[in-house]
Amino acid sequence: MNHNKIMIVDDNEYVRASVEIICQSVQLDITCAAGGEECLSHLESGFRGVILMDIMMPEMDGWDTIREIVGRGLYDGNIIVMLTGMGEPDAKMDGVQEYVTDYMTKPFGPDQLIESLQYYLTLLNVTSGAHA
Amino acid sequence: MLKRNLVVIGVSTGGPFTLKELFGELPPMNAAFVIVLHITQQMDYRIARGLDAAASMPVALAVDGEHLRGGNIYLAPGGFHLKLDGNQRVVLCEGERVNYVQPSVDVTMQSLTRPLGGSLIGIVLTGMGKDGAEGIRHIKKVGGVTIAQDQKSSTIYGMPKAAAQTGAVDFVLPPKKIAAKLIELLG
């Protein structure tokens, strides 16, 4: 399966819209989710790709969403990048480090975002038979 | 006889890009590089492949029982701790998570012994938490050289900060300068 999909999970509609515009500018297939439950629902429906995950969200925050993704067996085939305005993560990240590949601090530049997304999509397109 | 140089690198969040930057600066070297990145089995081979494309030395997942060879980069696979027997033979072990992670940087670094010949270098790069701090303290104790990434260049200044706070770190540098330091130390 060729991976070229991005999902932005953020309760702030302006952040979602910014990421959507940036992704569309380079023809990346973007899916938006306003919270953890919506993210899980996209994953249950078959989404696989790079997930940009906000940490501070009402109801289910980014860390709890990741725990749920792993608990439901939906992690494989995705790369998770935390997207946050916070300077440093809190203790809630303990135990999910292995599932968080990168961490981008808002505000971020379009070039930086595109470079990261394209690199991670490249990694997702490596097949398990193609060991280095 | 060739010197047997060993560089062990601990890294977590922000690791793939940081490793790409570091190894993109390094020519083939007379040292074995072992990277312990907090990673899952679903991702380890992808990261190895991505780094292999950026590095001048070949990158592969470490295999249980194999002997390290100079000029090669080994990535610890997800789901196991990696120890080095005699600073040279890979031992993959199951067991409890350490510092909430598996592989743990501390487990690998604390398995190292005083080098009989050649250099031993320990590096802690960007990442959440404090894994690697005790390992760095140990490497310093057995006569190795220790390096931590600086705050400005770290995606998350957790692990390098904890390492630096042990007082056992010789150099605090950004990735490009870590590469230059490695060339100086191993050249």
C-alpha cells in the first residue's frame, strides 16, 4: 500500500485549516479530526499515514489518544508526530515515547512541516521485506 | 592491529531527523556505531532504511549474537533491550521495561566495560524523559568520552539535560559539532 496520507488531530480549527492548506499545496492527502475520538474513528475506518497530534485537547488529550490507538491495535502503519504549543512534555508521556517519532512546536513554518511529512511518508513506504 | 572503537548513541523523540543530520556529516569511520532509539518493532526497519539512505556507512538492525564491525551502524530493534558482551557481541534480551521503554539506553550503556584498546564514546541526543543519564555516568566511570546534545538544537531537551545534570558529560554540542568531535576523537 502506498502511504501518502496525513491526519491533523487538533481541537483548534485554525490549526487544522493551516495544516490542510499546507498539505494541499503539495498534493498531500489530508484528513482532519477535531479530537481523539474522531482520530480513532478514522483509524478504525482504515486510515494509515502520518498523524499530527495536538497534546492539549478537551476530553481526550493527545497522550490518551495514543494509548487508545495502541490499545486498539491501530498503531501499525502510522507515524505519530506531536504538534504542540508547549515547550516541554509532561509526565503523561511516560510509556508512549516509543510511539512518538517527532515533536513539532507551534507555530511551525510550512517548509519545515512539508520536509518532515515527506520524510516520514518515505519511511512509511519502506516495506518490511526491505530491511536495510 | 586495528583499534576497536565503539560509539553508543541514545536518542528518542526527534531522533530520526537528528540522526540523519549527524550521520550525514560523518565519513566512513573506523568505529562501530550502536544506536538505541526508543522505537517499536513496527517502525525499527523503516528508520534503519531511512538512515541508511542518509549515512555514508551501512545501517542495519542489530541481530542477536552478531559481532560488531567497524564502519557499520547498528540500530537496536524495538521490543528488546540490547546489551553488548565484551563491548562487541550483541545480546538482545526480553524483560521489564526500563525508564518506561524497551530498548533502553541505560541498559545498553551499562553493559559496557572499560575498553581494552580503542575508544569508547557515549552520546545522548534529543528525547523525552531521562533514559541514558545513568548510562552516561557509567561510560564516564569506565573511561569513555561522553557527549550530550545542546538545548537549542534538541527537539526535546529531556534526555540530554538529564545526562548533562549527572556532571559526567565531557561535551555539550549540536549534531554537526558532535560529528566534528567524533572525527577529531576517532580520526
